[in-house]
Amino acid sequence: MKKIRRTGRGVPPSCNKCFQIMKLTFFFFLIGLMQVSASLYSQTTKLKLEMHNKKVVEVLEEIEKQSEFRFAYSSEYIDMNRRVSVELNEKSIEETLQVLFAGTGVKYVIRNRHIMLYPKDMDLYSESIFSQQKNITGKVTDTNGQSLPGVTILIKGTTQGVVTDANGNYSLPGVPIDATLVFSFVGMRTQEVPVAGRSSINVTMQEE
């Protein structure tokens, strides 16, 4: 049986360089698609609201139910108990927020599906605030080390939060580095844990 001889000494260095350039080009192309997709979501998602004499926080909760948008704000600066009446049909998130906060001095920044609300006198700092956010991950267990699924984790003062999965793990994006996380679960003591710049926070919950 004859052996087949290979000619040449592999791929020329110039081709390797071309291949690397192609991979980088494809990578940046994907990033561009993701950014366009996020922008398109805020433009194409339409909301329908018919709420009378409701608190602002209740309206925001309804928006979150109808969409993938998540809000971040501080109730110290924004009156979330203000009563409003809104009747909107097939409106974008920008149009909805303009109606909801008209004449209040409240402004907003949309980053992907996350929306930060802030008073107008913080306008100069809005971009830097976003740059000081982290994605927090961790695990929640009981005093016996058993995983706790279904634990609610909220950024204190906001409606932004997640629930732990079947293994007690969670991942919460867009968390300010100076925020406080609130962990709550039926039959367990509610815990408030400062983020303090950390990216990973594990919590052990105790029975009431």
C-alpha cells in the first residue's frame, strides 16, 4: 500500500494572519449585531397601559411584566409613590417614559434593556454611574449548606432583581458598586448585604 506524501510545510504565515483577521472581523460583526439588536428592541417594543390613580412604581412593574425592560432608581431622589393615570396604546418605551415623568424633572438612560431613572441635577454623572455597575453572581444556601431555590434578590430601593435557580445560584446585572442587595425567602430572615464593589456574593439564610 502506497503512502501518500504531503507536499508543503503547512499553512503559510501570511494565511494564518489572514485567518486571524477574519476571526476578529467576525467577532466585531457579532458585537455590532448585538448592539443593533438591543437598540431595535427599545424602538420596536410597544407598550399598552391603561392605569388610573396608580403609583409610579406600579406602572413600572407593569412595564416590566409586558417587556424585558428592567428599571434601576433610588426612591430617595424619585417619588415612586406619586399617583398617575396613563392611557397609552402601542407606544415605545421612550414615549411612555416621557408621558409618565412629564414635568417632574426625572430623566432616564437606556442601556440595552436596563433603564436608569435619575433627577435632572444628576445629568452630568449619569454616564459615570453606568460605568460603576457590576454583574453580581453568587449562591444562596441555608445553615445546613443546602441550596435555596426561589430566593428573591432585589437591589434595595428598586424593582430590579432576580430569583435563584434550582441550585440556589443567581446572576444580577447592572448593580451599582455601592448598592445594597436584599435577600428574602418565605420562612427565612430577610438579609440586606452591601455590594461594596464585589462581583460575587454568597449568602447563608437563617430561619425566622
